[in-house]
Amino acid sequence: MRWLYFLPLAGLVAYAAYLGWLRGQLPSETEIINRYAAAYLAMAPEGAQPTDCAATSHPDEAIRMIVTCAHPSGLVTTYHVGPRGEALPAPQGPSA
């Protein structure tokens, strides 16, 4: 009957393992595009729509995709997204 004392601890360890597994899942491309479209809508001028955003893949493995949102007024917002869905700074070209 002593093993019953460890049952709550075993449940806590199993729950922590489940949360870790969920946290380790990579977001899908759709989730990434929706996340950055929401960020764009929060800062874009009036008239912005989620359909203003589109994504393309990037040949560099350090950049998963580039999400570009083009407002009808001509404002273009570009997000560089890392392998796990994190925002990256725009890559800098060669400097003179």
C-alpha cells in the first residue's frame, strides 16, 4: 500500500511529460501564417484584411518561410519566420 503515496507524483510526472510533448510540436504553416496575419492586422491601417498576407518558402534552412502582407494602400510588411515559427530579423545583404 505504500506505492499509493507515489501515485500523485507519478501523475504529476506524466502530466509534465505530456505538456513537454505538446510544447515540442512544430506549428503548421497555416498556424504560422495566421499568427503573423493577426500581428499584421493589429498594426496595419484601416482596411487591412487577413487575405492581404501570403507566405513563400525560403531556400535557407535557418528561415522557414517569409510572410508578406501587402496593404491596398501600398504598405508592405514582411516577416521572416524561423524553423519553429519564431520571428527573425530581416537578413542583411552584403554591406559596402
